Amino acid sequence: MGHTYRGYELAQNWSRAMKPIYLVQNLFFSLQQLPDRGLLMRVECGTSAVYDITFQLDDAETALFKRDGSNFVESLANRVMAFPDHFKDRHTTR
């Protein structure tokens, strides 16, 4: 179970389950923790042709998420939407 914070669902205990746990989620991006892969972010990009970029947060991004929570995730998602080419080389499949 999570609680609503500024329109996002935040999981209160994000290390207990073996299935993906959504830490932050809205219509255009989500952040989830996968036990075997760490933190994975998915961001929808594009205008007429919509596609998503999914990538694993690096150590610095993970530290910023732990410090700033959903504010950091929203800021990072906005950067990905504005400059998707900067993140395409980090794209991964789940």
C-alpha cells in the first residue's frame, strides 16, 4: 500500500517484495524497484509518435531519489521528455 503525494503513488516499503514495486507513477512516467535490477524508470516521450524510454537509475540518481523523493523523479522525467536523445543509449528492456 502507498500514500498519495502530489498525484503520485509512493510505496512506503520498497524493499520487501520480489515483484516490481512502483515507487512513483503517473500517466507519463513511473519509477519501480526490481529486486534484481535496482531502480528502473520509464518515461513516455514524443508527440505524434509516442514511445517510451526505460532505463536504470545510476548511483548518483538513486542517491538523489532517496534524498529528494518524487521531486527528483519528476525533474528527471521532464529532462528525459525534453532531451530523449540524451537517454536513448541507457534504454533497456525489462
